[in-house]
Amino acid sequence: MRMCKASFALALAVGAWGQGPGGYNPVGPGVSLQGNWGPVFHEDAHERGPGPELVNYLGLPITDGARMYGLAWDASRFTIPEHQCEVHIVSYIYRGPYNLRIWEDRDPVSQRLIAIKQYIDNYQQTRTIWMDDRPHPPDAAPHTWMGFSTGKWDGNILTVYTTHLKWGWIRRNGLRHTDQATLTEHFIRHGDHLTHVSILTDPITLTEPLIKTQDLVLRVQNGQTWLYPCEPVVEIERPRGTVPHYLPGENPFIHEFADQYHIPAEAALGGAQTAYPEYESKLKQAGTK
Amino acid sequence: MRAVAAVLALAAAPGIVLAQGNSGELVTLKVQGNVYVISGAGGNIAVQTGDQGVLVVDTGLAAMSDKVVAAIRKLSDKPIQYIINTHVHPDHTGGNVAVRKAGLTYVGANVTGNLTDAGVGAQIWAQDNVLKRMSAPTGQQAPTPFDAWPTETYLTGRKQLFFNGEPIEIVYQPAAHTDGDSLVIFRRSDVVVAGDIFVTTTYPFIDVDRGGSIQGEVDALNNIMDIAIPGLQDEGGTYIIPGHGHICDQPDLLEYRDMVTIIRDRIQAAIKKGMTLEQVKAAGLTKDYDGRYGAKTGFGTADMFVEAIYKTLTRKK
């Protein structure tokens, strides 16, 4: 009877570690995402290569404040040394050209999954997605380009929640989200394909969540570039502390994208309504092309 | 061994929680090297510990001082020997009396002047204008108690100290947030304490009545930019403890410096057009940043920021 009690207690203890029938299951739920992945480049190729046009905010649910920030942004700010090596924030970096390596960090004794790690060669970013139910840090902790991420498996979908972000691109034509933004992501594996869904929330710069998807394929061939050294240089001599920007109402590019694609300037300035099909009808009713 | 290494690496990373109470209580985080930050007591408090003792930068609100002393004691039981005030405001100096009382000054035969109170409590260092504003001319009522006043001041340039094996510089930033601002630079730990020149919570509160100015604020932010060197891939490296808000590195400061500079430039352009203060306030020149930095009440509102910039840019020299 005493042994019986001990076995029952052991079974309960092991059960608490997520075992299935037949004993302790060190692997846990989910699927393996490990390997080297590359983006499907023809998706949003324009965004990944040359980048978006100036004042092309079409389809982005930005606030008036975010729009004003974007219109004040002068691409010449990239000539300031301190801006030159600025990392693409985790909510944006998956839309770039990059190689992605994913691996697991497991407790060597229990084989419990502690973290899923990612290395993104673009800006040489190592990202940790904690899988051990640890809490997010307090508000006073530093904010980083990759943020602080915790993950959990929803079936075979890895869902990741990230806080403690720095300011970073919504779009690299001047639209930024703040350091108060949070990010929810889903990593969904279909064989050798991986779909990444990102849902960015920032009440300061977005009127509703910005949802994006991008796909990656598993790469079995080595030989990718895995480094991204960046050293800033003075490109233009300026008085100390100069910050290139456009004063309100003086952005010279405000009509460039709209004129090029024959769309109303209002549409190019974005906002949640420009993301929906009804907006086209609205423009037609208003008599625009 | 690998697990041990991972734990050690984690403990060395900035922002690791060392103590966290319930809501409304203090949070203590390691910044890096020998420097920690205690937040939740008013302004951020930096604490440097080592074999020689404890050095504290700012002391928070008076009402929180018991908790502050307790939080410092959790970091080290060595004597609190130095307090440095980054500026005069009570959310940074309010705990001076209690923290000073919890510490001590080692004295010897070379102490000059009145020996009766030598060794009583920690020394308090600050730029000279902090003392002037905390005290009062003879015969008048001082706004703060005598025990809260700086015991050691400097006038211009910088004051230096070597403590706990680390060079520490206290660098004057004239007419910035106030007329008595100091940066405190821990050179080995590679941490800068910015005081309220840099906050992540609101617009900078430029205390014009106490000698602050927009140009001094911009200059001071650029001075911190010059000191701070980002680490690998533009992150970490030199850490900056703002007067309020989260631990920062240079890219965080850069965003803030850009914001302050851009708004200054806009208001300067509006003044050149002949706009009045009320017209500038009504023009919404800060709308792109109000959601992030515009305090709804108290210090650091958009109106206060605009007014301070306007007043100091139009002030007759």
C-alpha cells in the first residue's frame, strides 16, 4: 500500500511535466522548427529590396500622430552616424532579406524546452523565445530590438508574445511604432514551408492591429551569408546635434507616390480605411481615379 | 555546466530583477558592472556597490525613503558613503535626509572646520546651484531641512571620484532641465545617470523658473550621446539610467534627442514667422509625439514643453 501511494505520487509529479501515456515525454508539445530558413523573396519583393516609396502609407492603420511623424521624417536621417546601424525591429525584420536559423535550448537533464532561439543574419540578431513560462520583465528593464518574447504551443502553432521593444519601423519610409508596442506572432510549419504571422499593436501609432504574413522555406544547402558587420561613418559634415527633418507642411515628396500611381494623395497617406476593399468604392463615389 | 553558464550569463545581463515587490513598491534591477537602479520611489535611484561601500545617485521622494534605504541594504551592507544629487527636485532629493542618516563619512585628522558633525551620515555631492536652491540666504527660511543639503559642491566643469575601484565623473550640464544638473558617469561599469535631462516617460520638464532652457537641454542630450557608445549591433554598450522610466542605451536616447531637437526646430521656425505662444500651442506642433511623451497631468505635458521652449528661445539675452 505504501508503494502504491508512492507510485501514485510519482505519476502525479510526472504528469505535471506534461507527459502522455507511456511515461515521461521530454519533447513536449508542438513541432520542431529547427533548421535554416530563407524568405520567399518574391513576396513583397519591393518592400524587401529597394524599400517602400516615400510617403506611401497606403493600407497601414496609422494614427494622425504616426502620419505626422512620417511626414517629418527625412531619409537624410540615415546619414547621421548614430542612425546608420539601426537594427530592423523584430516586428519588421522578417520582411527583409535574411537567413533565419532556428534551434532549441533544452535542459540537459530533463530535456524540457527552455527556449526556442533564432538567429537572423540581417543585423546579426539573436532572438530568444522563452518557453518556460517565465514572466516578462518589469517596466524599468531595457527595451531591445528583438524585445522580450515568451512562447507557447497552440497545437502545432508556436504563438509568441513580445514586449520591451524599442522604437522601430512600421515601414522604413518614416513610419515608426513606439517602444510601447507589443507583438503577437504565430509560426506555422507546413512541411518544408514556414508561415510567419505577426500582429503588431501600438495604441500610439496604430488605430488597429497591423497584421502581416510572410513565408519561408527550409534550406538544406549551406553557404548562406550569416554576417552583417556595420560600422557608422560621417557621410555629411553637419553642426553637432543636427537632425534632418521636414517642418510641418514642407515635405516635398508628399505627392510623389500618389502621382506616380495615379491615386489620390489622401489614399497614400494611409489610415485604417485604406486597408479595406470598401475604400476603393468610396474613392470611386468621390470621383477619384 | 552549460546550465550553470546559462544562469550566470543571465545574471550578468542588464535588467535582471533582483527584487520586486507588489504593485506600487520598489523594483531593483542590475544595470551592469557595479551599478543598479531602484525605480518606483519617485525619480530613478542609481546605486553603486563594492568593497569600499555604497554610492547612491539621487534618493527619491521623502515619503519613500524607508523603502529606499531597505532596498539599498538588500544590495549591500557596506556603509553608504556618498550621495550624489543630479538636480534639486524633491523626487530626486527627498530621501537625502534618511539615506544620509543611514550612511557615514570616514574622517581623520586632516578634516578642517567643525569636527563635531564630521562622520555623521554620508556626504552629499551636487552642483553648487542645488545647494543654493535647497538652502536660503542667512535669515530666511530654507525650503528643505539642513540635513538634506549637499555637503560638498562644485561650480563648473566636473568633479571626480574614485570609489569601489571605479572612476566616477560628475559633469555639470548648464541650464538644461534646471541650472544645477549633473550627469554621473560610472566609467568602468559604463553607465551614465542622466537625471531628468532624459526621461522615457514624458517630454522633458524644462524648469525655466529654476534656470532650465531648451538649448541647455539639447546640449546635454548631445553630451550624453557623445559619451554613450552602443554595443554590438547597435544595442547595449553604455547604459543610461534616465531620471524616470526604463534603463536605456544610445538608440533609445537617440530617439529622444531627435524628438526634442525636432520640436525645438519647429517652434524656432514658428517664432521666426512671428507666431505668439498661444498660436504655437494651437498649431499642434507636437502631435506626432504627444501620444508617447505628452503627460496628461503634472509635469511633462505638451503645453508645458512648448511653453518652456518658446520662453527660452524668445528670452532676451
